[in-house]
Amino acid sequence: MALSLVEPAIRVVVDVTFLRMAAPPADPAPPLPADLRLVRVGHCSVPFYRYLYNTVGQDYVWWLRRATGDAELAAILGDPAVSIHVLYRDGEPAGFFELERRAATSTTNIAYFGLMPHMVGKGAGPAFLRAAVDLAWDGASLVTVNTCTADHPRALPNYQAAGFTKLRTVREVWPVPVRLGLTVPDRLLA
């Protein structure tokens, strides 16, 4: 008799909204505040990535990369089509985004984007998002992003204000592993 091991999970229900931008923004980019600088991480280590991902996503049920093993995550980070960009304020990380370039379709996906908890609501978001969008357009003919109802409530309106248009919204049920220790808001429980 074969033993089936199923990892204990919390069922999380979210509405995922897929967005796209078909042309670069025509208006000039707002500058980042003077005390912020954006740095592309040439060779992002797994521990540093986990720190960024876990800290930015802790309140928004970012779980997928938490559940990814180190070897698989290292392969993702080592892929030349993936780039990690970190926003710094006074020498410490203030946010990050991850771009995934899809050469076959000339599309860049903003795979992850967010501010550290201590930076949320400080006014850096629009300029930071625009910096991500501008970098995403380098060599692309289309830029995509998605967000969901687990993300910050301003995520969708901010993407739309930046020029993204909504393609569709899909309801998903995520099996978030209990071992990750994430706090899931009651409103998202299945």
C-alpha cells in the first residue's frame, strides 16, 4: 500500500487581476525622492532575495517563493531573463521589484513589486512604480503585471493610474503550506 503524503495547507481564496500596458507612458517620469536610489542587483543571492520577498510580502500572503526550494530559487535568480532591482533609503532596502523578460513575445512581466512595510504610505510608491515600468519597457513591446485581493488595497488602483489596463480577473484558491507560518486574513480564508 502506497502512503500519500499531503502537506497541510490553508486554503486561500483570491481574485487575481491580470493587467497589461501596450505602450510606454508618454508623460515624464516623476523623480524618485532625493533620499532614495534604485540599484539593480547583479547576482542576487537566495538569502538576500528571501529577505526582500518575505519582508515585502509578509502582510500580503506572498507564499509561492517562500515554498520554493533554494536550488530552484537560485536557478530563477540566475536566469539572465530575470532581474532584481532594490530601492534603498539611507543604505537600507526600502522596496524591490523583479522583472521577467520573455524574449519570444517581447514581453516584460513585473513579477513582484512592493515596498518594505516601513515605506508604505510615505509617498515613494508612484515614482518607484514608474521606475519599474520604465525599466520593464527596455526592449519590450508589452509590459504585464498582476495583483490580487491579498495585496495592498492600493495595488490595483496604482497599477491602473500608472497606465496598466485590466485584462481579466480570475478567482483562484491557493494551497498555502502551513509550515510557512503566514498569517492569512480571515477575509481570504476559503
